[in-house]
Amino acid sequence: MYRTLLPFLCIAPPLVYGFAALCCARQFFRASAKKGACQPPVTIFKPVKGEDGESFENFASFCRQDYPVYQIVFAVASPEDPAVAVIRRLMAAFPGVDLELVIDNRTHGPNYKVSNLINAYPKAKHDILIICDSDIRVDPCYLHEVTAPFDDGEVGLVTSLYRSSRVRNIATALESMGFVADMIPNVMVALRLEGLTFALGASMAVRRSALEKIGGFTALADYLADDYQLGNMVYRAGFRLTLSPHFVESVMQREDLRGILSRQLRWARTMRASRPAGYFASIITQPAPAAVLALLASGFSATGWLAALSLGAARLSCATVFSRAFVRDGMFPRYLWLLPLRDLLASAVWLLSFLGNRVVWRSRVFSVLPGGKIREVGESL
């Protein structure tokens, strides 16, 4: 009896976790989004380095907001940055939008993105501040959705989920399905169990008073995961964090597998340093190690294979429900055949994250220190 049950006990943690994530997501997305009575003026920060073929459309989506008063401040470090020409073209195309371009190469710490934010901050006109990555695209109701929770004076920060509905090749499909199969389910469970104590970098809206209470953007300059730290610092300062049900779009460009894995390893080592206990425990929620363990525990018997295949079927089903019903990104079932490979790569990245502390970010090499701070050590080859 014990030998028969053992493989199923091995797969129980990720199996239960997957269905718990579904229940949490169902509850979250069924709740009606709060409609704000007021529409506070907003300043949007866009820290930028470089450009790609869709930069103009990504930036333009923020200029097409159905919202009364907002300002967009672009921040770059060099006048030679190719993004400058795109931003100037944007200014010409949208003369009625309040657009600012800050070019300033001063650095305030190893996180160059945060240095751009520090340099741009004096230009902010309004008290609701939004930070969005340069590869994010939004629809015209974005500002209405993310500012609505600020009707509650206790809310200090609103962050948004993100998805990627278009992929360019297999490598980017592997990364995109991580959003729907791992990141969003993890956020749903965390939200239910402990409340929101962190932010997601794709879109973060913060009160100026909350930002200033934690020491401004300067408090983030030594951290790689500035998004996680911003949310956590605002939370520890006594403000409430809110997750918007409104998705923003992460527009991915064609990349090779090496680039995707490098970014995944950077995220993993950063989270390992920022939340060591939770990150270490996350292995029990991963299906690939559980399936292998079930096979080993059973001596690769028919019972072990039945347990592993049952877990695989449940994993595919949960991911499909997330994709089709909640995220609506179009990833599944089209790329469902890639999910086992994605799970194997995720487990490999988890293991590799413990075998060093160096990461590559925008062609620079950093050491990740305990607590999530970073120290620059050189340029990548």
C-alpha cells in the first residue's frame, strides 16, 4: 500500500498548488474591478535604453489614453541613444500630449534604470506617479483602471499583471508561457495567502507621498529588483498595495534561447537573494522535480508513470484554463506541447540560481548580494 501511494504523495504538492492557484484566480477575476469616482492627474515615467522595431507603437499607446490630465516623462542617459529619435518623432506625432524628454547621464547607483528615474523625477508635475517598462503597450482605458484604487487614501501603490499575446519564435514562446503558467498563478496564491507585499515592474503606480516616505527613487538605486523593492518598501511604510485586474501587454522581440535563459537566471538569482526562504521552498510547487521523484520512488513502475502522467495532465489543464479563461493571451493550446520543456528549464534555472551570484543585465555583469543589492563587476562578452 505504501509503495503504491508513495508516487502520488510525491506529486501531491504541485498538484494541490495548481488547483489552489485556479481557485485563487477564479476568485480574483470574478471580483468586480473598482470604479474610481475621481481621475487624479498622473505623471508616467518611461526609463528607456535603446529601441526596437515596435518602440514607437509601444510609446504611442500611452499617448492615446482616454484620460483628462496626464504627463509622460521619458528618461535616457545619452543623446546618442537611438530611442531619442523615436521619442522626438512621438512628440511631433502627438503635439497635444504633455511629453518631456530628460537626457542625463548622471548615475546614482548600479541600477541605471533607477538612475534615469532619479534624473527625471524633478520634471514630474503630478502626485500619482506611474513607472512602466519601455516594452509595455497599453489600451486607451489603462489610466482609468490603474488610478481607480487611489480613491482609497490607504492605497499607496497599484501594480498590474502582464501578458505577452504575440511571440516571435520558440524561445520567446517559452518565456511568454512562463507568465501564464508560473508568474500569474504564483501571484494569485501569494495575494490570497499573505496579501500583496511587492510590485510587478511592467506597471507600477505610486503616490508621491508614499514614494517620498521610503526615500524616493534613491532608495532603489542599489537593487536589481527595483520593482519588488518599491512595492515591499511602500508596504512596510504602512501603505496598502493593490493588484489591478487590468492586463498590460509585454511586447517581446525575437530572441535566442541563450538570451531568454540569461534573463530567467537573472530573475531567479535576484528573487533568491530578495526572498531566500520563499524562493527555496518554491521547488515543491514545480511539477518536473515531482514527476521525476515519483518515478524514482516507484522504481519506474507503472504506478510511478501513472502518477507522473496524471500530474502532467493536471498541469496542462491548469495552464490552459489560466490562458483561456483568465489571461486570454492565446498561448494555449497552441503552444501546449512546449510546456513540459518549459517546466524542465524552470527547474534547471532554479538549480543554477544557487550555483553563483552573477547576472548579466543590458550587457553589464553584476554580483547579486544578500538582500538583493547589486555590485557592478564589468561588461559581458
